[in-house]
Amino acid sequence: MSAQIDLATATAPQGAYAAPVAAAPVHATLSVPGSKSLTNRELILSALAESPSRLRSPLHSDDSARMIEGLRALGVEIEETEASGPFGPDLQITPPRTLSAGTTVDCGQAGTVMRFLTPLAGLATGEVTVTAHESALHRPMGEMISALRDVGVDIDDGGRWSLPFTVVGHGHIRGGEIVIDASRSSQFVSGLLLAAARFDVGLQLRHSGQRLPSIPHIEMTIDVLAHRGVHVERTSPTDWVVPAGSIRGKDVAIEPDLSNAAPFLAAALVTGGSVTVTGWPARSTQPGALLTDILPQFGARATRRGGALTVTSTGPIRAVDLDLTAAGELAPTLVGLAALADGVSTFRGIGHIRDHETDRIAALVAELRAIGCGAEETPDGIVVTPAPLHGATWKAYHDHRMATTGALLGLAVPGIVIDDIGTTAKTLPQFTALWELMLAPGEDSPEDAAA
């Protein structure tokens, strides 16, 4: 790839985007920026730590910017330092002696910010108002409000059980026992676990619902806590105990975002080519790590060598029957693949993605039908029936994964126009730059092409 681009400053264009069609099978090597999930977890722990921390190769995106702005509003010192990679500077975080109040935290569209920062607001002394972009005010927060009230946090939500609300912090949180139904989002569990060591008596947390989505994200939370010296005892699959104690400052390297890699890897199947993503970790708690098992079910060959994952097409895309309870964030990409498959595909276990940036199930069904594909909603998933596809406007619904799915289908379907590609800046500002580099002829990776 011979094009010159500064990946640290590349951003998605605003507005409509004519999805490029692949003129030939894609053969590309690329890297993707750091994990949003890991970046925002490490930012929270750095803010609560007993000493400074450094985050290497963190994600710089709308979601991480909202987290940084929110922490700074609470008195956390966050400075940009020399970059460890091509996607922007590292971060040096110095926690305050006490968290500040008398401020407003705007979470934008970031579920991790609203669920992870709210417990920190309870540790401040005074009022902290938590709000969000109007398109995200519908996202579930009642379970978090109820849980924090149970351990001594005062929250004034006007009886709405939703954003915006005001946390009246007392400088500490009592802690103790919480029973919570996290069926709608595992982020409720993660948000409480991340702050639990700073509660006066720690936390005993139990999930009471029938199902628990995105378990890999909870395992990720437990893993990053362990790295910081906080041991989470899991007394059952739905019970966790965190003792009160300190959190260590650390020098942490952030893994690439494996879920953001999904559309690029899926492009290999759509175009009949091969895509390699560098820096693929040997072990990861990210849900995107499951792609090495999932994409072969669509007919791909997935191989790992030298710290990279290569996905290669082996023929037509196969129909699948998948339970994605553990990896709902991959559903839009995989549903897009299914629209090009050789038969009917069924996706189960993703009812919780109705509560993401948009109702992703309804949005996917609507947009697939708009381009000619058969699609039906089920109580917890989607059934996709391939049919001849045609170009049309593909609505993004303020949802980054809806936008990237439109681009994926556009590789094979001329005339798809994504109405708002700028929404990809939520977690991957460089999406269009990387997408077009992937399609450009040549052998160089974006790291080699970076200006």
C-alpha cells in the first residue's frame, strides 16, 4: 500500500459515504488501534490507583475522549506523552488525593463511561451530574442507580431511573452486598467491580437474572483488576467478592481492539481474499478473540503466526447457526456476512444488543431488507435469508457497528451509501482511512505507509 497517511490524526469524513466496491480479492496486512474496552477500564483503575500509571498505545476515539474528559472533571490529571505506536500518544495518569465534585460528566454515547464513571462520582464529595448525548439517554441505567443506592450512594434521578441524574457523593462508599440483574448489560457488573476495592468494606455482588451477556467483558474486568493487585473471588458463575484495598499504579500496554478488526477480517470472505491483522494477542479476554473460532464456521481459514492473525477465504460464505451470547458486539459484522452466505443463517443470544447505541436487531433487519435481503427478528436474535442484493442508503443510526457493516456489504454490492460514516469515530476514527488502504493495491501495511 503506497498511500501516505498519518494514522494518529486520521478521522472519518462526516456525512454520507459511498461504500467502495472491491474490484478484486483483497490481500492486505494492517493493524488496528487499541481496545476501547481495555482503554476505558485502565483509565478508571488509573484514576483510583495509589500511584501514577502510564497507558501505552491506548485508543483515541470519541468514547475514550469522553472517559478522559469525565475523569479530568473529577480531578484526575491525564497528560499525553510520547507515542508507542502509529495511532496517537500514550497517556500518563496521576490520581488525585480526593475526587472533585461540582461538575457535569457528559458520557456522549459511551456505555462504558456512564456505567464505569458513576461509581467514581459516589466517591467524590459533593454533586456530580451525569448526562449523555440525546441519542444515548435511553440506555439502561436503572440497575446501576439501584445498586449504588443499596451501598449508600445518594442519586437524584427525578424518579426516571435513567440519565441524566445527579450523584451526591460523600467522599466514600460504604459497600457491602448488592444483588443486581445485569441481563441487559454486563457493564453494570464491570462498573461495580472496577471501583469495589475503594468501597469501605469492599463488595459482594450477585447477578440475579436468568442470563448474563458478554461474559468475556466481565473476565476482562477481573483480569485487569488482578494485574493491579485486586483479587476478585468468584464464588459462583454469577457471584463475585472484592475485598477493600488499594489499586496499584501500572505501566500498561493496551491490546489492539479485536472487535474493531472484525470488518477487516470479514472482508477476506466477502472478496475471496486474505487479510492479516498484526499484533493479535496470544491470549485475550476480548470478545473479538472468538473470531478465530467463529469465522471458520463461515468457511474461512484462520491462521496465527508471528503475532498476527490471517483470515483467508476458502470458497463461498457458508450459512451458520450461532449463539453470540458471549460476543454480541460482533453480531453486526457477522450478520452482514450472513447476507452473502449460501443459505439461511440464525443468530441467537443477542437480545441485549437492543439496548446498545440503537436497537441493533431492529436496525439490522431494516437495513438488510432495504438492500433486498430477507431478515426476521426473533426474541433474542435474527434470521437472515440471502437474496439478490442491490444498492440503497444504509442507515447508521448513530451506531459505529451499523456503519462498518454497511461498508462491509458495500464491498460486494454496488451502490450502498452509508448515511453517516462519521459515527465510526466513536471507537475507530481511522476506519475509512484503513478501509481504503486495505483496498489499495500493494504489499505494505498501514504502519509502513504512515507518514
